[in-house]
Amino acid sequence: MFRSCILFVIILLFSANISAQSIALSGNWKFHDGDNPAWKAEQMDEQGWQTIFVPSTWESSLLPNYDGYAWYRTTFQIPDQFLRQDFVLRIGAIDDSDETYLNGVLIGSTGKFPPDDQSAWDTPRNYAIPATLLKKQNTLAIRVYDGAGGGGIYLAPVELMPRKQYEKMLREQRKQGRSYHQLTTSNGLVAAVYNTATHEVENVYPHIFSAYDSALFVQPYMSQLTLDSPEKPLSAAYLQNTHVIEVHYKHFTVNYFASFGNSDRMFYAVLRGDSTRIAALRFVYKSPEGLQVTSVFKKTGKQAEKYFLFGPADGNDLKHSRDYLASMPGSLAVAEVGWMRQVFERCRFPGGLRRAERNLMEQSVSVLKMAQVADNEIFPFAEGQILASLRPGVWSISWVRDAAFAIDALTQLGLYEEARKALLFMLATESTNQYKHYVHTDGKDYGIGVDYQISVTRYFGNGREESDFDHRGPNIEIDDFGLFLIALCNYVSSSSDSAFYRQWQPVLQGKVADAIVHNINSQNIIRADSGPWEHHLPGRSYTFTSGVCGLGLEKFAAMQQQFGYEYDAYMEASKRLRAGIKDHMLYENRLLKGNAQDTSPNDHYFFDAATFELFAGGFIQDPALFRTHMEACNAALGVKTGAKAGYIRINSADSYENQEWPFAGLRVAVAQEHFGNKAEAKRLVRRVTNIAGRNYNLIPEIITLDTESYKGSIPMAGYGAGAYVLAIFAVYE
């Protein structure tokens, strides 16, 4: 259970946290699985209902692996001065579909329920509430259906906002081009999210990954941290493109960060200004029982600093961190900025960058650093892994595919230590081989078939292999083996780390390269699997999978030859895959279709943005084919709104698939540069640069077609920061 905690002062709080801009509704709600229309009622007996923290998936706390219906209920009060105003209920996202009732009246719905259910899991909910419907005491009831994967009210914000304020916010967003308001700070151990619209730290987590294992998800140890001050923030942003968040007030500033320099499990909130102004300031927050809190007051030159340290109850860093602060001569906040700036100095940036590109490159380095689990993580097999997304992004877990692009970016930057640790995480973690065999409902075995080392999808926080599972079965993705080989060979080639290669050569050959070769079928392509976009089994033979596996084997064969190991069989396997792609994925000799099974341009997966990777990676070198392939894909996948924007991933009615994917545009930029089209490559890179520059230099999973707003998991690491770094190097070197 969560309780309101007040540091040194007692403040009377409403049941909903009220600010000048919104009424926060996040916190503990009532929850019941199943479906009963009576549960929408304003008044009812909630005895027997469970308690769930909103926002979070119900799998993460109450119902692992549950798909179906459930209801949420909460009550809240409206202060008298707000009773005659129209409001908007804002919910970041609900997985998959919902009907939302206020005081028993339907105020909105998104998605569709069975039998013709349609997911809207990534769509923010903004439901209008007329003043006539609001009372002093109100009941909100939300009916939710989840068809697969995570379910429930899982993404912030969860709040009521006065309609005038909401419309003003939209106008400001359109004027600024800004659609994202959540800044993440992390040191590889703990993570926190600050909302620049509500001016609160939404959540602080004791680990940067979202799940320890299949049954235990990481919950925040503190939420809704706000400064108790009559002054309102004037601006907020990352300080000098680092992990330190700086919020400016008229008479003082606040820095929020997790400390790389001290490498502890504390979250820091630092007031900086005149001592008389900051001495009496305090924070208000919610947390579980047992939260560790302390404060340290320091004079640093003409300024004073007041540190607030918040740590999880099971941590033991509090005394060490307090003593460290008291003994250090200068400012930890300043030192943290310096720490990340030193990382930038270690990086190899290409020459000729515009200022906006340099800023985004630096912020991308910070994102990659924040997304990698630190060496002193308490789970021994967790360290080094790189998450696909920082929180609040829902993909705050380590995918092999995303990590491969992040590792490649670290290698290009010259951050070899970080790249090596990320590779070592996958090589040294315990190999369970849990999908060596997997017999699907069609009676076929879709397992890897031989011993393997690299996960077929992703990893839990504890370092164990995971594959997300739904009614269709698990995701089994053979492209992960090829992408890993590409990243590893690029690292060894660039860093000259021959000892690393020789140490792990038996594993690379026996449990990665041989696993690829084993899964090349009689058509000389990789047999059917879940594919690059994780569409579960029984799957298809995807062009992307055969392409990246072919390139991985080609690079591996060259590395084997360089170090005097067997290589002929792997080079031959790579050639077979190139021939198989030509025989089974080449359509009318003018484009690469998405997979071997689809035969018509009207088929769902026929046009697939993942095919760009075969050109970006250099596996297909045919300039004429690239030109005709891009002409076809520009017509089918190119974003039609705006002037020559980016690309959707698949021509689909699904809103998740048919929005613009910055990752796709960045990989096309690399391919365009590879084939000599520098102007188009720069245009695609600068489009991402300009949009990210208006959104704190963070790169999203998706950009909406209508308003160019951020959507999906944000900020992305491998598919965002990593892809941008690789595109910049392609364009400028």
C-alpha cells in the first residue's frame, strides 16, 4: 500500500493530488478481473476488489499472463472552485481497449471489444468531461479488454485537466512542436521520470529494467514527488545534454538525477540558490513504507545547495551517500554534468556536425549510457545489458535486436568498454536453451534445434532468456543471432580486441553461427520464425531475417579467417542465403518483398520497412535494385502527410504499424548514403534532428502522421539513440 509522506512538515492533501494544471489520479485504484456492466455504477459495494497501482500493467502486479476483461474504479474529489469547469480526462494509454465511465455515464471509448476486437494499446485517451457531470465526490470506472501481452492502464499521465488548460497546452505544443514531456534520469541502477507538464517526478524505480523475471515486475519506490513552493517552474530540460535534469524557478533551480559518479541507488533532488530562499523548501511525495530519506545542506561558493536523497527501503547506500556528499568539496550536481561531459570527450564524433546534430548526438550518448545496467547491479547476470527503451517507455527490457544497434553505435563512437560489456552480457549469461525445441499447435517444431547462446527475443532483468508469449505462442527470432554477430564482428574489427574474440570463439561458432546454419532450409532461406516485428509463431520466412543472418555469417567468416579458424562453411552459408533471397524474396526483379510467403502487393506483410536493412547493412549491393525497391517502398510505405517525411513499417490498418517509425527513416538514410544519395540521406537525418530538437533531443518509437507527435515507447535506445548515431556517421564520414 502507498501512503502520503511529508518531509519535516505536515500538509493536508486531497485524495487527488491537485496542482495549478491538473488533478493527478495515479495511485491505488480498485481492480476486479472479469466483466460485469453493473461495475460502472457510481455507488456499489467494492468488497472483494483488489488494489492495483495505476499506471501499471495488471500482469506486473496482480494477474501474470492474464488476457481478458477487467474493471478499474477510483473515487476523487473536486475542489469547489473547479466544480463549474469543463475537464479532460487524460490517460497515457490503455492496453488494449476501454470504455470509461464517470459517475455511471460513458464519457469515451477507444478500440473495439470482442468478437471483433481491435487493439488501441498505444493510443492516448483524452476524454471530455462536461461541468454538468462533475460533483464534489466522483467515481471513475473503466472497463478494459486485453487480448494479448500486457494489459490495463499502464502509461502516464493519469489525470484530470481543466479543458481551458488542456487546450492551452495543445496550442503551446503546436507552437513549439513539442509533444513529449517526460525526462528520464538513470545511472544504470535506478531510474526516475520527471514530467515537464505537471512538474512532478512521476516515479522512481529501484532498477532500470521493468521485470526481474516472469512473475516479478519492478515497482516504483516513490511517486508524485513535487516541490512544495509557491513559485512555479519557468523551464525544464536536460543540462548540457547529460542525464541531469534542471528545472528553473525565478529565484532558484532544482536538479534531479541518479548519480553515475557516486554509483549508488539514491535518487537526488538538489535545490540550488540563496540559502535563505531554499532553507525552508521541502518536497511532497508518495512512497511505500520504509523509504530511506535524508537531506544535506551545503555551501558551495556564493550558492547554497540543499540535497534530498531518496532510496529504496532495501538499499544500504544512504549513509555512504550522505557521507560522500558531506565530504566532497564541490557540488555533486556540477560533478554529475562533468562526469557525462567526460564521456562525450571519450567519444569519436564526426566532423562537420551542425549544432543541433551535435546536441542530439550528445543526448543520444547519454541515453545509451542511461540504458545500460551498471556493473554493481545486485543481479550478477544483469550487468551490461542495454534496454530497448528508458522508462517511461514500455520496452524497458533488453531486446537482442535493439541492443545490437546500440552496441554498433557505441563501437562507432569509440566507447569500446561499453560495447564490450553489452556483448559480454549476452555471451556470459546463463544459457537456458529453453527454446531449443518448441512444438507449436500445428505439430511442427519451431525451436532453434541445436544448443544456442543468444536469446531468441529478449532478457529479463536478472539476465535470463525471455520470449513474450500470447495465445499464438512465443516469439522465436533467428535474426537475433545474425544481428549479434554483426555487432560483435564490428566491435572486434574496430577495437582490435583479438583476445575477446579468441576467448569467446567456441561459443560464437558452436552456439551462434552454427545455430543460424542449422535453420537455413532447403530453399536457402531462414525457415519461418516470428520475424523482425515479433508477430509470433508460426510466422513466415522473413527477408530481414535471412538478410541479417547472411551478413552476420559473412562477417563471422571473415573474422574466422583472420584469426585462423574454420570459415569456408560459414561463407558458403552466407552465399546460400543471398541466393535464396534472390530466388524467393525478389519480386518482378524490382523490389524485395517482406517475406517468402506473401506473393501479392496486397498481402499484409508484402511491403516491409525491415527490408531496408539489407541495403543499409550492405548485404545487397545492387544499385539498380535499390533504386526500384525504394521507388516501390516510397509509394507503399512513405509517409504521405507533410513534405517527404519518413516511413511506416508495414502498410496496415493497425495504428501501431502505420505511423511513422524514425528508426526506419534512419536506416533508409544509411542505405541512401551507401548508394551515393547524400542529399536524401541528410534530409532524413535532419528530419529526425529537427523533431527531436523540439522534444528534449529524445527519439521516440513512433511519430504520428497527423500532428507529428511522439507516440509509442519513449525514449528509444537502440532503435532511437543508436540508430541516430549510426546514421550520423554514415552521412558525415
